[in-house]
Amino acid sequence: MFSTVSVVGLGYIGLPTAAALATKGVDVVGVDVDRAIVDMINAGRAPFVEPDLAVAVSGAVAMGRLRATLKPETAEAFIIAVPTPIGANREPDLSCVQAAAEAVAEVLDAGALVVLESTSPPGTTVQLSRWLAERRPDLTFPHSAGNAADVRVAHCPERVLPGRIMIEMVTNDRLIGGVSERCGARAKALYELFTQGQCHITDATTAEIAKLSENAFRDVNIAFANELSMICDQLDLDTADVIALANRHPRVNILQPGPGVGGHCIAVDPWFIVSAAPEQARLIRTARQVNDAKPAHVIAEVSRTASRFKDPVIACLGLSFKANVDDLRESPALHIVTELARQDIGRLLVVEPHIGELPARLVGTGQAKLVDLEAALHEADVIVLLVDHDAFRPVKRTTLRGKVVFDTRGLWH
Ligand code: SAJ
């Protein structure tokens, strides 16, 4: 039903989607503004690490089903998967969506489908339809022409978990928000090419808010755990004990506290809801503030303890934004270690099994050294566990004896 599909934005969502479609026999043209990414994909290589992605990309390129370009070309369907960050005032920044819309508009034919996958504030998909219409007065669009429009526009928010993208891309249910009913039906047909989960059709704005609610729900629940951990620290209680006991209740499931919430989704998306309804979104805003305050709490606790030692050696375990990934972007752990280095409170031994060298901002402090787990545990006076990597799980209690341990994730409970 679709022989050519163009995926605009070849990042963590666009590239796996392009590879998944190509694997199903669709001719896929990937578009990205970054020439290095385009060249790498055309050479059959994936520009970032994600389980099973590299083999999918090299296979799709070798079969001639996937190629990358800098500019969009005519296709039956376009999937836009570009970043939607927040600006300095925590307002949504839709400039990449607008730029993608303008580029796609140039090559749109009557009958084409345009899907927005980027996580977006309410109203963005309808706005996308307007942006396309501004550039193509010769075609009709669903925000004004409804089912009769020449072009179909829909939202299908990405919902995959980094680290499990290739699996969840196929198995997760999808939300399909059509700007008109016909748009929804057409988008469903596209996603059914590679999705085994169910496709639930709704309107575009409901799909936008439903996606944002998923991440806001998670953020609020993590904030509960993080607030509880700060209460327990204040009362000198073991947070992991408190949570484990409370979770023995059949209807209680408190999440794990941590050093803060990182990544590009959960720490960002709730602000789209706050921005859309600032007076009503009180709990969602507070949860963001609680989670954003957690790194400073960890830094204060570690510096207070380190100041009791003469020339303390501090082992910091983990730099990535969550367990078992190499992604350091928006990582609270990296922020904490950088700040501890800047405060010059002691010698920092950093353990991060997923990277080969420390990031430049940490090297620049001259205070931190990347070492292996054994060396760090042996030398340290203070141990700060920041990421619950599987590699840290088997540490023996006897190794920790006589040291001050901050287990921000409750991993060794
Ligand atoms: N975290 C905790 N405690 C927990 C769980 C997570 O502190 O109990 C922290 C993690 O360490 C990390 C952050 O929260 O710093 C977010 O990690 P995550 O694994 O919960 O989620 P993400 O950001 O990698 O991916 C989320 C997912 N959303 C939900 O689970 C509702 C994913 O399905 C979305 O597709 C993704 O956001 C996205 O792109 O929106």
C-alpha cells in the first residue's frame, strides 16, 4: 500500500523507524540536515549505539531499501521525527518541526500522508497542517478541508524506550491522531506495516496530550520516590527499606529514587503540558521541580561527608542518564560529578563501563579520572552510586566495609 516512505530526521526515533519500514520491503528515503549522519547511513553504519540497530541499518542499505539524503524527495508518506526541545523559558521550541514542514511541502503530491512522530505540545499537528498549506496553496489540507483534503496529516507519537527501541518499535501499541478521520485511517495503514501492537485511532490533539501524559505520569511518580528519599535522608532512615516495605502492599508500587531525572523526554515533555495549561498543571510542575532539585541534594550530601576526610578519594559509579546505556546527554550523574569536580572536594575516580574516555567538560576540571570498578572501590573513602548499571550489581558488601556509601538508586539494598 505504501511503496515509498520518507523519514525526516534520522535520530534515535527516525533511523530505527526507517530501518523497520525498509525491513518490511518499503523503499525508504531518510532525510537529515547533518551531512555526516547522511554519509554514515549511506555507508551502512548507524551513527549511535542502540541494540540491534546497526545490523538493521546495514542490512537495509545493502538491500537497496534505505538511503539517506539532505533534502526530501517525493514520497507517498512522510514521517517527521525531529527534536522538539524546550527553550530557555521552558516554552516548546517547534522550529525543527516548522523547518521539516517547509522542506516536505516543496515535494508534496496530492494523496500524500504526513505524520508527525515528534513528541509535541497540543495543537502542533494542526499547526503542521497549516504550515504545509501556507507553502502549497495549490493543495487542500485537513485542518480546513477535513476528509476531502488532498493531503492527509496525522500524529503518531513515538513511545519507545531507549535501549529497547528495536523491540518496542514493533511490539508497542501506537496512538494515531488524525487531523480528520481519513487521515487517521491512512496513518494506521502505514504503521500496521511494521507494528504488531494495536493502533488506536483518535484525533490529533488527544494523541498529543495522551503521549505527554505518559511521560508526565512517570515523572510525577519518580518525583514521589525522589521526594521520599529526601524525607528519609532528613529523618536518617534507609529509603530503600522504606520503599521495599511500602511496596509489600498490594496496591502500592513506589518507583526507584535516583540522582535526578535525565534524558530528553521525561525531563522535557511535562513542561509542554505546563506551558499549555499553566494554572491547572500544578502537580506536574512541582514534580518537575522536585526532580530537578535532586542533583543538588546529592551534591550537598556528598560534599558534606567528604569534608570530614583529609584528601578524600571519592568513587563515582556511573555517568549515563540511566542504566545500561552509553547516553550521557542530559545526565544528572554527569552533572553531579562535574559539579563535585568543580568544587574540588577531593580526588574523583569515575567508573563508567559504557565509555572509553571521560567527556571533555569533566576532563577540563582536571579533578576526575576514569578507572575500573575494582580500582575505584579499593581506593575510595566515599562511594557514590549514581547509575544502576548491571555491572555494579554484584559488588560484595565486604568490599564496601569501612567506606561511606551513597547508593542513590538503592541498587545494593
Ligand atoms: N528513573 C528514575 N527512577 C525510576 C525510573 C526512571 O530515577 O524508577 C530515571 C532514569 O534513571 C532516567 C529517567 O528517569 O534518568 C528516565 O528514564 P526512563 O527509562 O524511565 O525513560 P526514558 O526517558 O528513557 O524514556 C521515556 C519512556 N516513557 C515512559 O516510560 C512513560 C519511553 O517509553 C518514551 O518513548 C520516551 O520517554 C520518549 O521518547 O518520550
